[in-house]
Amino acid sequence: MFSRFKSAARILIKGGPKNNKRSLIPGITPEEVVEIKQFFPREKFFIFGHARSGTTLLMRLMRLHPEVHCNYQAHFFTRQPLLKSLVNTPEAEEWLTRKSNRWNQGHDLSPLVLRSAADFILERDAAREGKMIVGDKSPSSTIHGQAVRDMYAVYPDAKLVYIVRDGRDVLISERFRNLVEESKFLSAEDKRIIQDLRNDQSQFTNGTRSIFNEAVTRRVASGWVANLKETEEEARKLYGSQYLGVRYEDLLAHPFEEMSRLWGFLAVKNIDQSLAEKIKAEISSNPDEEWQAKRNEGIASFLPKGQAGNWNRLFTPRDKTIFKEVAGEMLVRWGYEKDLNW
């Protein structure tokens, strides 16, 4: 009898027995969005994209506009532990839903905690720059569609920009970054490739030898396909007209036109022609290339950074066959090839 009274008293005070697993974190409601914008009024956007797809360049170009600030890699939704880890425990749920907590008005405060934390981080930076539109760029290489769903649960009112690059160039760029950095995960064969690149690079450009092994090609190609497929599907379904896809190659070919389209998407008030020269200067600068040259000049100089179509020079016939098998249809879907006969 005493134990029953004790249990009843605890439920009355704390709102129920403890759970070993928290409930699904609710999405923010339209009413809560209106409320929170009274405190954090700046318009938000997020740039997603597979790693090595031009997210950094796009971030640098976005913030050239006097109304737009963009910084990078908060990884609110794109890399573990994620923003939701702040409240994703049974203890946090119990605290934020407790009946004796009169601040929650009978609802789970979790979505407001998440939105407030992210809003403050974004708006603090934007306030220093004196800008009213603010965004984050964070590559979304592993979480794919879930990143879009998690973003929508906190920012249904934001805008999502997704940048896509030819997966063959993504593969090359990712591979060379690993080789230049001489990653601790490189195999013995990888280390031989590094040495051979230093000694005689011609064998890697005449189609006789590949810089890849089949496992690497399949892994990166399949990840690229999953990222494009899931991200675009979820973005179109959840964000509709608040979603915009852009190709890295179009950004290089028509920079002012593409940036005007992107800034227009963010609803900036004025796009001055003088920005064209600033865009041109920013594209000609390549901090990543400079960093890689300092890290490993002998290999870094072999690959022109940031250019479109590097794969044409470095893919062997076998590389083409493998990539086509895994990702050929996605290349056609995004307009990189007309068909599979390449």
C-alpha cells in the first residue's frame, strides 16, 4: 500500500514514470514559428550538398550580397550528433514536458529549445555583419533525406538550397583530398599510388592506370546517388517552392546569372550589376587549392581545383564502366549526360 501511495505521489508531482526511451521529438508548430520570430526575426536559409560539390564556394558567393550573411558547418541537421541531440534523451523529455513545469503550457518545449539555440547562433553572426538574411552551409554527405526532414521539423519556414556537382568530379575531388592529406585510412595500394603520382603522373592521364580501386568508386558513386535522390525527393515534398536546386557547373559557367537567381530566391531587395565583378574575383580565388598545395604540392598540382570535367582526363575505361553501372541514370537525370553512351 505504501509503495502505491509513493508511486501515485511521484506521478502527481513529476508527471509519470521515467521512460528509457524518449518519445518522437515533435516538429515546431506554425503558431510557435510566429512566436519565435518576434525574438529572432531574420529570414533563414540552409545550403546542403554532397561533400566536394561546391558548397563552400556557394557560401562565399552568397555572402557577397549586402543583405545576405552565410557561414559554414554548424551541421545542425547534417552530421552527428545533430542539433536534436540537445533534447534527445528521456531525461530532457521528462524535464521539458513535466506537468509541474508551468512554462510549457502542457506541451513539449523541445522544438522551441532547438529552434532558439539555432536561431541565436545564426542571428548573432548576422547581427555583427548588419544583415537580415542569414544561412548556414553544411555538406550533407551521409544523412541524405533525413537531414531535410530534421531541418523541416525545426525550420519549416526556411529556404533550402541544394548544390549538385557531376558525381565523377566529386569522386575525383574526394579521392585527391584523401591522397593529398595522406589520410591514416589509406591502404598500402593507396600509398603506392601517392608515390607513383610523385614519380610519373603520365600513367594516370593516358588511360592505363586508375587513381581508384573499385571499392572506392562504388562507395562514393552510390553515396552520391543516394544523396541526390533522397535530398531532392524530400526537399520537393516538404519545401516545394521554398526549395531550389543548382548545379555547380552552371555556377561556374554563368556566375552572375545563377547568383542573381539564388539571391532572388532569398527575396533580396536589390541585385546590383556591380556584384558581377565581385563574384568573378571570388570564383578566381581558391583557398582550398592553396591549402592543398601547402599540404602536398607534388600531388595537389596534378589536379586543377574547382574545374568542371576533370574526370575526362583521369577516368580509365574501367572507371567509366563502374561509375556508369552505379550512377549512370542519375547523371542523365541531372543533365550531365544525354544517355548512357558515354
